[in-house]
Amino acid sequence: MQVEPQFKPSQSVAGAFWRFAIPSIIAMLVSGLYQIIDGFFVGHFVGATGLAGINMAIPPLGLIMGFGMLIGMGGGSVLSHYRGDNNLSGTQATLVTSLCLMVLIGLLATVIFIVFGQSMLDLQGATGITLAMSWDYVQIMSFGALISVGASAMPMLVRNDDSPNLSTVFIVVGALANIVLDYLFLGYLDMGLQGAAIATLIAQLLTCILCLRYFVSAKAKTTLAIKQLDTGLAVRIIQLGASNLVMFIYFSFVMAFHNLQFMAYGDTTQLAAFAIVGYLASGYYFFAEGLVSGLQPPVSYYLGAKQYQRIIETVKLAFSVTVGSGIVLVILLNLFPEQFISIFTTGNTALIAASKNGVHLHLIALCLDGFLFMASVYFIAVGKSRQALFVSVGNMLIQVPFLYVLPKYLGIDGVWLAVPLSNIAFSLIVLPMLLINLKGLMNTHHQQQWV
């Protein structure tokens, strides 16, 4: 029995790309609303201290999401590759193995964050009420780590099962539930950051339930057959998804280091400003992640089908949209900073001034964040796990000297500038890597034409 083809030979490269990219963008933007909505309600109902507290909670929570992305991207890439190779048994084994990994890693994450969660906050310099609020949030999210891992991983598996629209719907339903629950728990019941955490977990659980129902329904292309965990596939999934986990480790590490430096060279107001700037940048991050996540299914499929020219055309399209959209957003944020900042705070002149400074300095190379994420996902899609891991690890390591040295000479401005300057430096390394790989595919394509 053969797998139903995902891509028709007559379908254009752009058509195939946007078929997955658009639902993926919507899914990531809506998924990102979990954080942005929390920031909106915390900023207006709890205040600057609440924003600082939730910013301290983001690094450990980023690690939990990273575990989900490891399974979702790794399992999704293998799933699409088997679909391109018409291997039904392989797709079924991949799905079962991915779900088993999700449970095992989710339970392990619960233990890790319950035991070490407060220590992670201490390392960021959290004290007093900021520490108390952060722990309120992290403790509840730690107990629901399995839910958070599932909510990150399963929609990506649904998407790679050739159901990108349903994947988006499941995430949208969860995000809408989060809006209602945030208003109920923060605005009406005044439960603070504990309420925000409970609202998030309930909404994520709803997404998980919808995804599980899909895989036991007639709509699923890959049926949830009863199989044992395939250790070989598990290793392959972890290898391909490892760069995504490292990317989130990088995100958490850099966020934690920023929090520490802002507390060392500034105060709670600067940390709250960093939270606001992060929420503003996250709109682009989620758009770019959704866009380049849409790159993975077609590229993995084209690799299995040996359609190398289509891979090259897909990457060119993804690169131009990712970088171009980042440039446009930076221009808008610099032209209208107060209008964007007012989404999260009003009346606090010191916080607004600090946030404006962050917008001008921290976001100058925002488009390169999208480029680096695109390069990592591309290398996953073509099975180059080492290169993908290098991009993720390198992007993390290069932050350290910039974050350590620049504040010594520039103070707070040095903290703000660390990420854009390090991204420029690292992009000069990653771009040649990407071009060399694409050139190799082009040579293979020409050889095929001569055979």
C-alpha cells in the first residue's frame, strides 16, 4: 500500500510552499498569542512588576517548548520524508514513536522543572516580589509540562500528516480559549500570574485533545496503529529535532543572561522594558518561525522525491519573504514606537522611555533572527542534522562574549545591542554554509539532467 502523495507534479513551488507556510504562519502567530496575551493582561492588571516576573519565567518555559519542538520538527521531518518515499509503515512507526517520546520527555521535564525551577529563577537575579511572582507561574507550568510539550509537538505532526489547515484550527481554538480564561482569571478573579499559568495550561490541553482525536479519526492520513516505540526512529527524530531544542535552549539562555544583565546594570523598569520589547519582537519571531516551518514539509518531500531544483526555489522564496518582512517591521517599530508600546503599558513614562530605547537598539537586525532560524530548519529538512545543530549551538555561544563585554563599556545600551551585533557576526558564517549546500543540490540536479 502506498502513501497518498502530498504534492502533485503540476503544483508550483510557490503554491506548495504557501499551502504549508500560510497555515503554519497563522498557527505560530496564534500560538504566540499565549505569551503576548499573558503580557497584555499582566501589563494592565498586574503592572511593571508582573511584567518583570513573567519575563523571568520565560527561560524555563522556553525549555519546555523546546522539548515539544524537538519532537514536532524531528518527527514531522521524518514523517514527511516517509510520505515522499511512499512508505506507509514508516509513517505509522514515526507517529507512534513521536507520541511515545512526547510522553517520556514531558514527564521528565516535569521532574526537572519542579526540582530546579526556582534555582533557574535565582540564577537570573530574581529577588523579592519579582521572584515570588515568577515562581507562582513556573511552578504551575512545571506540573503541566507534559501538556505544554504535547501542545508544541502534536500540531506539527498533524501538519506533516498533510493537514496544515486542521493543525492551525486546533491551535486557534486553544489560543481563543486562552484569551477568555486570561480575562476570567486575571481581570475578573484577580489571580495574578498563577491565573495566567492555569489559563495557559487549560488552553494547551484543549489543543492536545483535538490533535489526539484527529489521529484516531478517518481524517488522518497516518493512522495511529498499535506499535512499539522504534528506538532507531527515536534516535533519528531526536537527531533531527535536536537543533530546535538547542535553539530554544539558546533562547532561554540568552533571555536569562539578559535578565541577569538588566538587573545588574539597571533595575526592574529596564527588565519590564525588555519584556515589552520582547513581546513586540515576538510578532516577527512567530511569523518567521511559521514561515520557515512551512519550508520543512515540501523540502523534506522534495528530498525524498529527488526534486532538487524545487528545493532551491523553495529556499529562495522563503529567504526573500523572511528577511524582507523583518526589515519592514523594524521600520514600522522605529517610526511608531509609542503606539506599539502602549499595547502593554500606559502612563508609566519611565517604562515607555526605556522601551523606546530598546526598540531602537535591540531590534536593528531583527531580520537576521529569521534568517538563522530558516537556515536551521532547512538543514533539518534535508537531513543535515550536524549543520542544523551547528547553527543553533553557534547562535547561542556567540551571544556570550557580546553580552558579557558590551555592557562593561556601554552599560544598559550594551545589553540592548548584544543580540543584533552577534547576529550580524554569525550570519556572515552561516550564509556561506547555506550557499555551499544549495550549490551541491544544483550540481546534483544538473547531473540528473545529463543521465
